[in-house]
Amino acid sequence: MTGRDYLGEFEHIIVLALLRLEDRAYGVTVRQEIEFRTHREVSIGAVYATLNRLETKGFVKSHCGDPTPERGGRSKRFFRVTAKGVSAVNRTQRALHSMTEGLDLVRSYS
Amino acid sequence: MTSQPQIVQPPRIAVRLVNLFSSDEEAETIEGDLLEEYTHLASKRGASFARRWYWRQTAKTIAHLAGTAYRTAPWSTTAAIAGGFLLRRLAARFVEPAIFAVIDRYQIFEHHFSTYRFLASTGIDIGHILVFLFVGCIVALGVKGREMVATMTLGLIFGAMAVIAVLVMVSRTGDDAFAWRLTWYFADSFAMVIGGAIVRARRSAATTRPSIA
């Protein structure tokens, strides 16, 4: 197993957002979902840079939707997580859980 | 009859900047996403809030797109930057001889002294700007999809070198007049970025895209 099998912090957040959004996941909804849940302002460029990287690794797949008038006739690019992506999330979650297990983070380090 | 959503136009310069830094495939989706949120924000929170949001998103998006463009092909981008650096050094040697060749050929010194004075001072500076523009175009031609990153990096390198050189000159001579040269040096760097933007815009225009309402 290599470092490439795990997700980076923002990759992890993006994949979880895609899983939450299911078939409604595209740039705007992904960005808003992350802002809503993490309270951190995210740029659309950061979202696409990470999504493109995840697609290259085979963790997500994308397809273009139909052009819509509220987007000035531009189409949406929808994303979904692949089976390989789900495995990567699980692996990353297990690794994080394993690393934090037994630690009392609030009492020891606050 | 269904009502069409009111589309408010986002800042044009910001749209152009995002377009310059994104690949042709990315540009449509990114612009569409930004426009969708901008229209929503403008109707909900007002046009000035939406404009500020759009500019903030543009600045952050450009930084990410530039970083990604460099990371996808670091070696070829670095090679293009190094090549551009050497080409500029080579081409810059011909500016003064070329201008003085024109002055001699048409005997400008004898017949039009004010023109001679202009060519021998400002003319040389303009010649250097044209060399930087040319080098920017050549570098951009060599790095498809990363035109802006390569030319901006090169522009920053030359800009930084100019600042250091001027600081050294001012500290050695104590003559503040050297600092004024910086406006020309920054214009050179800017011309290089413009060269990159020209090539990028032409490539974008050549790529067929679905119509934009």
C-alpha cells in the first residue's frame, strides 16, 4: 500500500461531499456543501483542482449535464465517487481512526 | 410561458482572468459555476456584495489553477521559462544596434535631432518592451495550457532582478533617478505577460465552444 492509496485532507472532504450530494454533485453544490459543513471559504478553483486530481487517480468520474439558462448557457459537470474512491475513503477513515484511537485530544492538548 | 432567470453580468475583467488561467475544458464549467452563484448572491445580498465575492473567488481560483498548471508539467514549464530567459538575453543585445542602424541609415541625427533624441532614449526602451512581448509569445507557444503561469513566472523573475539591480545602483551611487527606471522594467515584465495572454486568448478563440447566452 502506498501513500497514493490514501486521501489528502481536502481530497477526503471533497469525496465525502460527493457521497453526501449523490447525483446532485457539481462545482457549486460541492463548494457550498463544504462551506456549510466546515465553515471555511473554499474557492471553485480549489474544488476543481482537487476533483481533477481525484479523477486522474480514478477515485471519481465526471460527466457533463445539459446547458442551463441560469449559467448563461454553460453546462454543469457532475461528479460521482467510483468504487476505488469509496475504498480510498474507507482506508483513510480507518487510518485516521487508528491514529486517534485512545487519544484524549480535548484534555491532553487543549 | 416560463420566466427566464435574470442574469446579472459579473465583472468582465475577472471573467477574462479566469478564462486565461483555465484550460478550455475547465473554462466553461468554472465560468458557469461562478455565474450561477454570482446571480444568486446578487439577487439575495446585492450587486456590490456579489461583485466582491466574485473577485475573491477569482483571485483564489487563479492561484489554484496556476499551481495546478505548474504541477501537471513542472519540467516542460521550467524548460520553457529557462528558454525564455536565455532568448530574452540574446534578443536584447540587438535592440540598440538595430535602432542605431536605423538612425544611421536615414541620417536622423543630422536631419531630425528631436526624433534622434527620442529614438536613442525612449525608442530603446520601447524596443526592449517589444522584445519582452515577443519572448512572452514564444514562451507561451511552447507551453500549451500553461501560457500564463510560464510568462508570469518569467515576468516576476525579471521584475525581481530589476528591483535588485536598481537597489544596488541607488545604494552605490546615491542617485534616486535610477528608481524611475523601474517603471520601464515593470513595463517589460508586463509586456511578457501580455504576450502570454495574447497566445492564450488566440488558442481559446480557436477552440470551438458551445454558445454563451
